[in-house]
Amino acid sequence: MRNIILARLSLTLLTALFVCSLSSSAFGAATIVIQNADAAGIGFNDTTPVAPVGGNPGTTLGQQRLNAFQFAANIWGATLNTTTPITVRATWEPLTCDATSAVLGSAGAASIWRDFSGATFNGTWYSAALANALTGVDLQTGTQEINARFNINLGKTGCGESFPFYLGFDTNHGSGTDLVTVLIHELSHGLGFQTFTSASSGTWNSGFPSIYDRFLFDNTTGKTWAQASMTDAERQASATGVNKLAWNGSRVTSDLQSILATPQLKVNSPAGIAGNYSVGTAGFGAPLSSPGVTANVAQASPADGCSALTNGAAMSGKIALIDRGACTFVVKVKNAQNAGAVGVVIVNNTSGVVQMGGSDSTITISALSISDTDGLTIKSQLGAPVNATLLVNTAAPSGVDTSGRALLFSPSSFQSGSSVSHWDTTAFPNQLMEPNINGDLTHSVVPVWDLTWSLFQDIGWRGNKLGDSQFFVRQHYLDFLNRFPDASGLAFWNNQIVECGIDQPCIELRQINVSAAFFLSIEFQETGYLVYRFYKSAYGNIPGAPVPVRFGEFLPDTQQIGQGVVVGVGNWQAQLEANKQAFALAFVTRSRFTNAFPTSSNPAAFVDALFARSGVTPSASERNAAIAEFGSATNTADTAARARALRLVAENSQLKSLEFNKAFVLMQYFGYLRRNPNDPPEPGLDFAGFNFWLGKLNQFNGNFVNAEMVKAFIVSGEFRQRFGQ
Amino acid sequence: MGKRAQKVGRKSSRRIHQLVLIAILVAVFALAATAAVSLRAEGKQEPKPAAKTTDAHGNPGYRANALMPINAQSGQVRPLTQEEAQRLANGLKQLVDQSTDGLQQVRHADGSVSMDLQGRFQSIAVAKRDDDGTLVQSCVDNREAAAAFFEIDPQLVGVNKNASPATTANNAAVKGEDR
């Protein structure tokens, strides 16, 4: 009995040791509290029964409103890192509106602070939430950091009747107003995406600049708004100087390279008109891609494309050229798609390009618009083939100045949305913090989708991109499958997490399951895990180690087998088979293998050695099949046969089962930590951690959830530090 | 191979139970993973992101004309009356306020200084239907921009005549038309 107790105690201590060595933070890094300041029966307390919508499980209007607020707050809560809770004092009030226009709501910092302990700059205003995060304490307990007021009447008769708030979490807002997106945008202002200097007058607030001003750079005068040498008049001028005002924070400047791009129409031929043309983009259809869609251009008939195209034969496989006017863009593009076009170029009926709105989920081709003069240029050449590409140029960020800094929105005179606290509207793809709250925004706030988190880092926020579920999923594609995610796969796995809404235990469990799914996927089992088994079959375990392969060997080999393979897309099986054959052939010609297996040995000895190293006792038929690869040869000089025999052993079903848990644990180190189990910073630089987790996984019969193995790795400080603090 | 793994390998009957459980897990996740890590497998309908009935990447433009109040004669969305514009402006003035008049700086014992913004310096989300029915949403933080968005006289929201002129050109910042 005593031994049992000691053994249990020992196990508990070991668990604590290894969990502690891996874990330093939980999933959420900041707590954002929505303080319901509404009176009974009003706003958040409205008891009107409603049906759950878009993942929002609330059954009263008030509860759904509160859930939407909390959902938006949690997006930032999962990303920011602060020990001080952030309180948002929120109310629903009758705000100004009429039938066709309305104030949706407002938000912003409740107070500002300067010269506190931990401030990165003295004499500089910070929003209360950021000041608390930097100093590590609540500078003013009992008060909110952010105020938020939203329009209680929106959607009612006489108040924005046709664009009520959509309270779902899934962005499926239709013709309504996506409250969550609006909230994320406005909360971002409250968290620090704003200046407290007057853009209208250029005057600092009470004689002090804001932390935001330290990165507002006038690229004409070469001054930032925080510089005392910059006059109020100069600030005022830069707030209304087209392309004059840029963000010079290093994080934004670096991150925008992976976020912003330029949509283009590239005419490839004839040479006389070849080149890149400025375009407007479409808010529907397939997103532009790189390298894009290339085809010959054909004029639609009728030219305006407003009815079924009569020249379908000429249109099939072509990029349709269609004139603007007489009907909506989606009608034109759908007609072209129905006629077999692979893309559409809309020719504007005025100078410049038009950003094309509308929606039709059945449109699956891409569309662009060009100016009337560019349209005439192309039309004049249609007597002969005109070849063009619709693409997004990822090498040319949009919305930046000539030095590659992100531009703030500073049109020549104040316009709707004019504010130095927004990105310029030329940014592509649309950014959360542009003045227009565009209908296509996702709820991601981090690179590679959005620059908001990057700006927050510049002004001093600390946190972690892993809190963003879409980023979390994307990283698994990179770490386990060695490729970028396909759009639908990314959306599917992201939705597995997002559909938990504000249910935190559900989110944590889904993160674990989604994470494990990448190891368990056929794509990984047939690439990474196969590489593991090649090494196991060829060499057994590394001397003195419980594993057969090191990370430095594993990664390039896995990339080689997985090259061009996306399970479920195209003829992936043929590609995978070709890759396996090529890999096996290359593997057996490596000097390590030829040294280990001299060609003078006979086939039976060769095969027996492979099975012995794999730890598998083959059936007679399995053994004979491998030997038979050599035919009647008495030696193993046949390289192709060596490759085939090795592959038969590596793909043996017993081996797959036998090594499954060990490979699962090893891939935790390779995938998440990008290192060997005994590499620094592993305590002891040995396999104690690996053996511990293998023991736990075996103890729980492979149940990784109950063993808490995947969870321990994905919340570990070592993993999270790859993506933030 | 590690000692424990060898031991486990020998105990095949126990292993079968383990494998059954593992197989169930593997099956569940592999099925999901196969089908969804890389979707588009032929014939399979996977859960997709909520179908966007609005924009995919460029616009606030979508139509919903049914509830729009229109001018009975012209059939167009009518401009605001002076009274409506004034009422709108009154509401905006309170919301869009970047004045520091009357705001107090408070020095604390630790040397830090705070300022309660009294509800000023807020960012305001606004929306409207344009003449062609397009819904436009934006965010403003100053009176000039707010007036420009709603196409009302900037002076109604307290903008000095001599201040930077606010354009009344409709929605230069707006990204989207649908025809």
C-alpha cells in the first residue's frame, strides 16, 4: 500500500515537474470584463425572447447583446497579455439616427495616463488599458478603462431600419450590421489605436503627445507628431495631406510585408499594351490569388453583360471583358461565369477604377475593374489574342508610402472616416482599422491577415498571436504539414474553435483536438510519420535515445515527401505515391544507408535486418513479399528493389501501430517546439520529458486529452514564445 | 527502441485494448482531418465558413431596399430635411468631441498624471444608405468627418467656418458600389 502511495505521489510530482517545465501561461492572456451598466429591462437586460443566431446561444435580446460584446472582447483578451483586467463600461442607448442613417455606437478610452511607472516614454499620454498593462497594476481601481455606447434603436422603425445589428459570431451578417466586427474595431480604438491629439487643430492634449503620435510620421517634414519641433499647423497639415502621414513603427513596417499586397491586371501580350494596370477589386467571388488566373481576354456579348451571354463559345476559358452599367456587378460576373469565363474585367464608364460591391455566394471566379481608358486600350487590341492575368502581387504592398511604411488615412480635406487613427483606404486586403468597416472583414486581428496587433505591439502592448484562432490553425499547417493552409481547410478548422463562442472550456478542448488532428491527419501520417518509420526501419533507434530520427533529418525529408500534396485536392494520391517512390529511392542511395546495408548481403538478410531494426516480427508473407522485390538476385545491388523493400517494411501495419504513441510524442517536440526532445532548453538535456509524456500517453491508452499531453505543449511557454510574449 | 515500448510491444492483449481506443480516436480525427485539413475532396460537403452574403474583400456595398424610406415622387432616398439634419447634428456634437476644455489633469502620489476624458475622444461607428441603396459603414472621430459622412453642414456640428473644409463630395473614403 505504501509503495502504491509513493508511486502515486511520485507520478504526481513528475507530472507537476513536466507540466511546469512546459507551461507558463494559459490560453487567455488578458481578462476583458464587460460591465453591464444598463438599467433593468434595458439593453443588456432586455428580456425579449430571441432565437440563437450564428453561434450566439443567447435566448434573450439582452443576453445576445452581452454575448456579442464578450465574444468581441475575448478576441482581444486571447491575444493581449496583461495582468490587469480591462473593464469596458457598456450601455445601450438611443443614439442619433433616422430611417436611413445612424450612429451605430461609440467607444474609446475612458481616461488617459502619463508619467506612470513602466511607461515607455515620459510626458506621453497612454490609454488607461495600456497604462495599466505597462505598469502592472490597476492605476485607478473601480473605474473602467474603456467606454462603449451602442444604439439601442438600430433596426427599429425610423432608425437604420434596413441595417439592424447582427448578433451572431460567424460574420454571416447578410444585409445587417455585424456587431462583433464593429465592436472589435471600436474596442481597438479604446485599447490604444487612437491619438489624443486633435487632428483638426494639430494641438497636443494639454501639452503632451500621445504614444500613438510617436509613430505618426509626416514623410514630407520628416517629423513625428510627438516631436516638439513639429508645429500644430504642421500636424494639422499632415492630417490632411494625401500620402503624407505614415506609421513608422518597426513591427507594422515589418509585418505589412506578409499582409498587404496589390491587386493587378497584368496584360502579358501583345507587347504593345503589356504591363500592369490599376484595378478595383470585387467584394464577391473568388479572392485574387498569386500567381493568379491567366487566360485570353474576350469581349462579352452583350457588352454590358446584363443578360445571358450570347457568345458563350468564345467566352469559355477566357477572361470576360464587360462594360459597367445597366445592372449590378454580380449579375455581369455571374453571366460571364455561366458562359464559362474564368475571370472578369469590368471596364468602368468613367475615369478611375471602381471597387465593386454586391454579393452572390454562387460566384466562384475572380473579377476586377479597370478605368475606361485602360478598357479602350485593351479593346483596341482584341482583333488578335490578348493574354492577361488577374492576380494579387504579394511583392508590392498596397497602402504604403515610398519607404514602405503603412499610410494613415489623411485625405486632402476631411471626409467621412477622416482620422489619423485609421489606416489608409488603399490598403489591400481590407484592414480592420480602416475607416470603413467593410463587410468582408474576418475577426482576425493579427498577421497574416491584419495589422492591428502589429500596431499594438509598436505602442507597447505585449501578447501572443496564438490567441487568434485563425493564426493558431494556420501555424499547425506550417508546423505539421509544411505548407500554407488551403482556404477552406483553414476556415473549417478555425470554425471548430470559433463555434464555441464564449464557452472557454469548449474553446480549450477544441484547440487541443484541432491541434492533435494535424498529427492524426492522413496527410501527416503519410508524410511525417512515414519519414519516422523509414528511419526506424533502416536504423532502429538512435544509440542511447528512444527515438529513431532527429529533427534536422526529419524536417527536410518530410517536406520532400509532402511536396505538392494537399489531401483531397486534385490527384493527390498520385502525387503522394510519386513522392514516396522518389524519396525511398533517394533514401537508400544515401551513404548512411549504403554503409549500413552493403549490396553484397543477400535479400533475405537485408529484409531481416530491416524488420529487426523496426522491431516488427513479420509474417511469412510480409517477409517474403519484401524479399521478392529482388527477384532472383542473390545480392541487394538493385537500388530500386532496396527502395521498394524498405518501403514495404516502413509501411508495415504492425510498425505503424507499434510506433504510433512514440511518434505522437516526438512530433510534439518537432512540431510545436521545433527541436529534439533532448535539446536545450530541455531540463537535463535528456529524454526524461519525452519518456514522461510517452508514459502518460500509454497510461491513458493513447487518449491525448486525458493524458493532457497536447494541452501541455500548446500552452507551454516555449511554444508560445515563438509567437509573442 | 525504449524499454517501456518494448514491454508494451510484448503485451499484445493489453495493446489490443489500447489500439481499439487509439483507433477510435484516430478514426475520428483522421476522418475529420482527411476531409478537412485539405477540403475539396470530390463529392464531400464540408462545413464551410458561414456563407458570406456580403463582401469578400472590398466593399460595404450591399442592398436591402425594402425598408428604405423614399421620396414618393422621385423614388429616391430623400436628403435630410433641415430639421432632421439639425437633430442628427445635435446628437453627433455630443458624441464627437475632441475638445479638452474643462478636462482636468490629476497628479497622483506616485507622480503619474491622469485625465478623465469625460466621454470625449471617442470613435463613432456610423452607417447610412446611399442614394443607390448601398449601405456604407464608417468610423469617425472628429466633427468634420462626421458631418462629411452624413452630408450635413459642418457648422451644424460646431465646426468653425474657417476650419479645414469638409468635403461634401459623397464618400470619397468609401470602398464600394454595387453597379
